[in-house]
Amino acid sequence: MLHPTAPNGVVTGGRPASKPTKAKSGPATTTTADESLELKLSLLVCLGLSGMYVIYELLAEPSGGQLFGHWLGILGTFLMVLTETLYSIRKRTTLLRWAGPVRYWLSFHIFTGIVGPFMVLTHTAFQFRGLAGITMALTLLVCGSGFLGRYFYTAIPRSLAGVEASSTDLVDEIRRVQAAIAEMTQQRSDAVQALVEADAHRQRRARGDWMLVLLRGWDDWRYRRNLHSQIRRLEKTGQQKLGDVERMLMQRRDLERQMRMLQAARRLLSVWHIAHVPMGVALFSSVAIHVSATLYFGAGVWR
């Protein structure tokens, strides 16, 4: 989930946010973008394809032996090829620079990387036999690896332009947020100032790279639940609203977590690339053999 950004435009999540707006106090915040939009659209398309699959199943067997099944395989393979080519071209060359920011191409990469394999899966009629079965298994493996890579990617904070934030950016942002918290709470009660001080010196759990990144959602939920509980108790006893304090403390904690996680996420993403690329090569080699055999023997739509 994206969180507010700070004045220098560092996003406290893995994806850039939208246009900044002024907050009542503290640093500028943003109206955040929906970083899971491509996942929601992919789910919607896959549900639609599932409905078509069920309807067709009532009329004919939706397998590779039927025309409908073959076209599912062809279109799915085409989307998978787009998944592996267009995003890489946009990211590594200047040929498609005119076609929008890299972050939008990443969303397209994720969308086609989900819908394409799903279409290929329906093409197989969920039967894993022979070379086609091996190809499908590799497809699922690469698709699953893509989900993991996306999770690693979103662990790295980025600017509004989609550029990775540096440790210096995060340190400067933490200082700005800390100054805003100090200004905000200097006229508050002793209990509020004690809460802010205790939050600043809370114990951080030591974790390795994998646990630090993979369990960040769980750690975020625990911290927010505990902080919210403490804030509500203070509001009841002090008869004051502390929503602004809660938001600033959460923003400081997010930045501190990213500072701890930045290098770990980069290391994990590097390891992931080493594994993901060979899996992709193996997948498309298998696809090429499968398609070549189909053409050679005049099967499917070519018979």
C-alpha cells in the first residue's frame, strides 16, 4: 500500500504516487495512486475468461484440440511475448521513451504476465501432459516468480518520477518528518510527548533480508494496530484529537523501515533476477519447440 510522500517527492512505498496536495500540518502529502490496479484488472479479465470457459465447456471440450482452445493458446502466447519484450525495450533502451513512464509499462508487463499465462492454462484444459505440460509448468513457475519479484520491487521506495530513492533521500526525509513531529507536539500534553518519545525509541526487531522484506506487511499491521490503540486511549483520557500525530508517527515509521529495508530489497531483487531470467529463457524455448511442432505436424488451426 502506498503512503504519503514528503516534500522531496520520496514515496514511502514501491510505486510513485500522484500529484501532491497540501496537508493541514507537517510535510506535503499526496493523493496516492492505486498500485494494485493492474492486479484488479487482471483478475477482472481472468474472471471474464473463466465465464467464457464455463460456457464453452457446456458446448464443447475447451481443449487444445478445439479451435477455441487453440486461439486461447495463440493469444495467450502472444501476450506472454509482449510481457517479455516491450517492458524490457522500454526499460533498457530509448526506443519507446515517447510512450510514457516506465512505471506504466511495468503495470502493462504485470497485466499481460497474468492474463497471458491464464489463457495458456485454459488452452491446456488443465491437462499437463508431454511437452505442452512442461511448458505450462514453466509458465506457472515464471508467473509465480513474477509475483515475488513485484513484491520485492514495491519494497524499494521511489520518487514521483519512478527513480529509486537513495539512503541520503530517506535520511533527509526522516529529518523533515521528525522536525514536523517536534513542531506539532510541542504544545501537546505531556502524555502525547511521552508517546512520541517512546515511539522514537521503540525496539526494532532484528530480521534477515528475506524476513525483513516478506513480512513487512505483517510488521506494518502490528505497528499500526498498536499505535492506533495507544492514540485512542489518549484521545479518550485527554479529550483531544490526535489523528495528525498518528499520521506523522506512521510516516516516520514507514521511512525508518524503508531505511532498514532498502539494501535488503535490492539484494533480494538482484538474486531474483538471476533466477527469473533463466526460467524465462527455458519457458520460451519450450514454447518455441511446442509451436514449431504444431506447425510442422499441421495441428490445431493449421490442419
